Amino acid sequence: MQPQSPANLTRMPAWIRQNLGRGGQFPTTARAVDGLNTVCDEARCPNKGECWSRGTATFMLLGDTCTRACGFCAVKTGRPAWADRDEPRRVAEAAIEMNLSFVVLTSVNRDDLPDGGAGCFAETLEQLRLAKADMGVEFLTPDFRNCQGEAAELFVATLDHLPEDSRRDLVWGHNVETVPRLYREARKGAQYERSLDLLKLAAGQPGVEAKSSLMLGLGETREEVLAVLADLRAAGVSRLSLGQYLRPTLANLPVTRYVHPDEFADYETEARGMGFSWVKAGPLVRSSYYAEEIQHETDPA
């Protein structure tokens, strides 16, 4: 695939069609998440219209201010002063109001907190499962830079005092986002090996599926992407999302090229051949896109 010149990047290609509709369950979703933070809003997700109309949203815990400044992300950066001890209960109430059977929980990076915010994830999981015992949950966590082991122990302790089947339909996701060569520019404060270490921890929890995601179009090569996929499988990751990077603001990194849908289809074939059991790949795929499809997909081949 030949690189695209800057002139070719002034317009999005025809295959990127963002659903801006506000029909279906959009009003109900908007009412339920009022007063809470969602990655849909804070990260300017292009799928907000589609997902909210389907009655789903990704809750963003621990405020709207991140302690890091990733080059691709629209979430604001600073010194967070926000903490709401009642947030886990309010998230659970919103999930019940939306009649969700599966919930995705993510957060800003909170390197200022001793536990990196792991306690809030654990308490929200508990509130969700107490509100609806069979509710599926996906954590999409930071790398817990200073406390990976402690975070895993906290999650395990929370699961251990919930009902016996509390590990059912539970996914622990952490996004590597891009290839190692681009980390200094795209993921300030992160380290590729540290992210892999967390994913190994996640995959090592009995009954828990590990998941990760990459954005394409930041300057990576095919060989680099395939090398990352191999690293993820070696770490025990079974669920994978691949999507097109779309520049959220002019202050963020530019798009180097728009990846054709055929290329995404090729990556999906490669990923399935490596043993990933659940794969979503396409221009508008994001890490939490159709995450509620918890069951393993079968390889059409």
C-alpha cells in the first residue's frame, strides 16, 4: 500500500461514514449517563451516535482529567482534583436504567493515586454485579504504572467475595494503542513492555479474558503491526480490536494515512490465524465497539 500524500488526507475517504443519528435509545442513554463521564464524550468517539442509539456507552471513571498527555487523545491533561466516592454506585444505577447486560468501564490515567485508580474499578465491578449478578463487565484499564501487582490482587479479592460465577463474562482490557517505535510520540509516559506485563497479568487470572487494541494510520508498517499481534498472543491476549486513527483535534497527532477496509480484513485474517478468538477490525472500530459480544466468534474459514 503506497503512502498517501498530505493532500490526500485533507478529506476522509468514502469508506469512513460516521453515524451521527440520535434515534433509537439515544435519549434514554443520554439521560442515564447525565452527570457521569463517558469516553464517548471526553475522547470524542466517532461512534457515539451509533452506540448511544443502541443503548450502550463506555463509562469513564475517576474524572475527566488525565495525568498523561498521549498525542492521539482528546481527553484533557492536568493535575486531577476530582474524586467521587459515590461514582461506583451511580454508574451501577445508570447501567440498570439503561438495561445493560454488559458494561465497559475505562478511566483516565491517575498516576497521582497510590493504587492508580484500581480501587474504583474494583468497587464499580462489585456494585454492578450486586445490582445485576449476570451483568458482563469489561475493564479497560490504564497500565497501573506503579502498582500492577497490587491492582491485580485487588481485582481478585473483589471477585473472590462475590458469587461463585463472578468471573463469568469478565474481560480485562488494556490498549497497547500503537507499535513500540511510535510510543515516544503517541504514548507519553507509557512503555510497551509495561503494557505487555499488565496484559500477561490480566490473561493469567482464571476465567478472565485479556483484550487489547491498536489504532492504525499513525505511521506504523504492516510488519510492525504483525509483530505487535504476535507479542499480544504470546502475552495471552485473546480479544483484539483494530481501528483507524482519526485526529480528534488539531492539537493531536496527524493521520499519516487512511487504511483501506481490505487491509483491515487482511489483518483480521492474520489475527485469527494467530489464535485470537474475538477480532473486530475496521475503520471505525474502537476498543469498546460491540464489546458486549462476549461470546467467542467462530472463524468463518
